[in-house]
Amino acid sequence: MLVTRLMRPTEDRMKIAKLAFGLICLAILASNIVTMSRWSEARGVYDDICYLRQAHLFQRLGIGGLNTNAQLDYDHYFEGKLKQIAFAEWQDPLRWPCHNPMPSGKVVMQYPPGTGFLLALFPEGNQVVPLYIVASLIVCSLALAAIAMARTPPAILGAGLFGALAVYLMINPAKASYSIAPTMALCAVAGFLTALWLTGGKRSVLLIALVGLLLGASVNFRLPNALLAAGHAIYLALAFLRTRTLSGFAQGLGFGAAVLVGMAPTLVAQAINAGSPLATTYGSADVVAPAFDLAVLGRYLRDMQFVLIVLAAGSTAWSLRVGEGSVRQVALVVAGNLVVNLGFFLSHPVFTPYYVVPIAMLSLWSVAFAWLMQPEQVVALGRATTSLGVPSR
């Protein structure tokens, strides 16, 4: 009876806090949409016009748009885009930005087809803003869901601050590349589903296959997104080796098959453009051996990405140390993912302001939802003891 009376004021304050953080996320979203609505699709960035060329090919040729051969520019769409940014060698496909010659003699675009496909869903001339708005709405919806799921004051504070950060990141640094916005949305959904998969009493093959499908689909936006599935693959492989059960094998098989299905458009595009599903359309400047460069590491230390790395690594380490059950299992998946992805990007001799953002956000979403999905009895015990002034741990 005493505990119930003491909890009522706390629950009222929690509702107010949830409402406040929800309004903050919505305010950031509204501000982002206003800013996005002023964006120009002709800002002079090579990547931008290349993604728009892919979208134009899909709109003009349908599925045939997977073929990015420069000879298909017979309507001079891309040449016109190059003229708009005063590109001097617009007549020579061998000099076109983000295009590379293949052994077959074709000159093709280097990027996977996913970003262009999504842009093609919107009318030409007004494609980028709707893409970013839809991706932002997905991220904001997950942020609001996290806030609603929080059942203790610390959880509400953490979910609220992280939700606000996640929504803000949809405009900076996500605006640096059209491929980042859809990647961020997929990472948010995949993080939620990863926590849901490991929190359930019986781990669903369908659920982990859905996670694999989403992570595989993310490869269609950026090839390095293939590394986002590394932590799940390592976890599933070790779990099967430890238990040797049919269920463990089915989950690993379902995940792997779903990843391949998700990235099938990229494999088909590579077969069409490069001659093999496993051949890359990227040039030699991007296909380089790992080599730690102090200059590159220094740029990460001075960039906002370093803050995200610290948050992701710190929350994962903390979850491994104090978390129990499903929280610890999710943290193990995230830890493997962080090691593989950070090892790759920090040893890649090229820096961008968004390379490690996807893995950091996938990690943070996964860990956040793992804590929020703890069994009700555990949360209720912590809430009751905190209300009485007794430490919950």
C-alpha cells in the first residue's frame, strides 16, 4: 500500500517527462523538415548527380535501370547535370565522376542501385527532400516508441536524449550523402528487431531472417553496409558451435539466406555492369588494402563520429558488465559488430564524415531497445525499490 502511494507521483512525473521528450523529438523533426524543404538538388556534389542519374535510369528503363552503362545516356541527362556544375570534361565518359571503366569496355557507375531506386519513387526534380523526410519519419517513430517503452526515470532520460540525437543526425551528417538517410532508417528498425529477437523467450527464425533481410538490403545503399551483418553472423555461428542444435542451425541459415536475398539487387547490378556478381564496380582508389593512417585516425578524433563511437562502445561495454540475460546477449552481438566495422573503417585510408555513423547507430539502437525490453517484473522491482530510496542494484 505504501509503495503504491509513493509510486503515484513518480508515475505522473514520468508521463510528463515522456511527453516532454516526445515533443522535443517532434520539434527537431519539424525543424529538420523545414530545413530539408529548402535543399537544392544541384549543390555541385558529384555523388548527388550520380545517384540522381541512377534514379533517372530506373524511371526511364524500369528494371533495366540496373544497367548504368554510360552509353545509355543517349538522352544526355547526365551530360546536362555535369554542365550544371561546370564539369569541364562532360563529353568524355572516361572522365565522368563516380564512373569507372570495366574490363568489358563499358563505363559504369560505381554505386549500388538502392539509393537511386528509392529516389526514383519520387518525381524528378523533387526526389531528395521526400526521401529524407520519409527516412526521418521512420527514425522519429522509433525514437517515440523507445520513449513510450521506457518504464523508469533513468530509462526515460536515456531514451529521450538518444531519440533527440537520432532525429538530429538525420540532417547532419546524413545530408553528406544520399545513401546515409535510408541506411539510418534501416539501422533503427534492425536495432529494434535485433533486441526483440533476443528478448523473446523463444528466438524466432522468422525474426532473425527479417533482421538479415534488412541488413542485406542496406548493402544496396552502400557496399560497406555488408559489414553491419558481421556481429549477427559471428554470434549465430558461435551459438551453433556451442549448442549444435537444429534450431541454432536454422537461425543461422535463415539469417544468411535473408542477407543474400536482401542484397540481391546489388549482386545482379554487379553482374550486369562488372561481369560477375562478385566483381566490384569501384575503382582502384576505393579498393585498397587496410593500413592504419594517423592522419585519418586524427580526423576521426576531431569529428562528431568519435562521439558516436564512444557512446556505442561505452554503452556496449556497460551492458556487458552489468546487463543480464537478453541485454547481455544483444551486447555480445553489438560488440562483434563494432570490432569488425571499426577495424575496417579506422584502417581504411579514406575519411568521410559519415563512414562509421551506420554501425554506431545500429549499435546504439540495439542496446537501447535491449534495455527497454527487459521483463516487466525486473523493471517493476527496480522502480519500487528506487521509490523507497533503496538502490535497485
